[in-house]
Amino acid sequence: DQQVKQNSPSLSVQEGRISILNCDYTNSMFDYFLWYKKYPAEGPTFLISISSIKDKNEDGRFTVFLNKSAKHLSLHIVPSQPGDSAVYFCAAARGAQKLVFGQGTRLTINP
Amino acid sequence: NAGVMQNPRHLVRRRGQEARLRCSPMKGHSHVYWYRQLPEEGLKFMVYLQKENIIDESGMPKERFSAEFPKEGPSILRIQQVVRGDSAAYFCASSPLLNTGELFFGEGSRLTVL
């Protein structure tokens, strides 16, 4: 029962261009969504979040969009930098409870 | 550094042995979560604890796995009679009492079962 899905295992983007990572969810009760970034041999680190009452949240180069009707969220990184190369996980929660994670997308930024 | 501390970072066990993973949450955090990441997979929720209480253990395997978060000391994830399929990275995360949804993760404990 995969409630949060990231259908692209990997994504390769040229430095300076926009990276778009996608995530779909099935549980309409989720009301809080987050993106985490993970480097090899490290724990996930929080990147950006959005609550279900919003459809967009921006923090510097990172913007998260939420489309509740489509049960879809996306993370935009612009401009992409080599240090952005990592695995990105989207996660969803209902209230202040456990996070449900997607499978992750490995982003590679090419110089 | 007041981050989430996990130890050991790496643990090797033979089949049938016990594995104990420890997690000290961030200072001021009273909620602890354990997640497991199998190779090439995402993070799977295992258990959510507060001090002396298990709040949600819906992700814990029914046998061999247990978790605790005592009044004093770190949270412990215990795996008895380990099997090769238990080989994974185990991540602990913590959050404050008034949880905004964001979890703060440790660097993980990598268990290898020979």
C-alpha cells in the first residue's frame, strides 16, 4: 500500500537549469507535505514543507507546489547547482503524526 | 551539537544474534520515530514513541522487533535473532512536543547481517 509515490527513480539536469521532482499521494486525509534531501551515508535533512491550505510555498531556490485535486506535489529547484545532487524524498502526514515517505528520486546535476 | 545522535553507526551481526540500536533525540524533543530503509528503497515507518509510551507501532514486524523510550536514557530499537533480511539502514528521528510535522533525523545505523 504505497500511499506516497515518486515514480521517477532518477533525474538528470544540467547545472543552472530547473529541476522538477514529482510526487503523488493517494490518501486525501494527508494535510501536510514535506521534502527531504539525503546525501549518501547521511540522514535525511528537511528542505521545505507545505500545508494543505496552501498551493505554493517558496524558500530561496526551492518552491513546492501542491495540487490537491490531483493529489500531486512537486518540488522546483532553480537554478540547479552541483550541490543539489542527492536523493530527494517527499513525505506526507495527517496531523502531527508519522510521516509517510515516497521511494525517493536521485537527482544528478551535470556541470 | 544538539542533533539526533544514533549509535552505533555501523553494526555487523551474524544470523541469530541480537542487534541493539540507540537513539538520543534532540534536546527538548520528546517524540522519537524509527524508520528503516532497505537498499534502493524509501524510508518505511516502524514505530513512534514518547517517553515511556509506544504511540504507534503499526510499522513494526510482529516478531523479533521491539522498541522502547525510557524515562531516562536513549530510545532503543532491539532486533532479536537477526536474519539477512534485517540488513538495512535504521534511522531515528525526533520532534518537539508541539510537532509541526517536521522530523529531525539522525545519521542512521547501518546493520549488516552475515
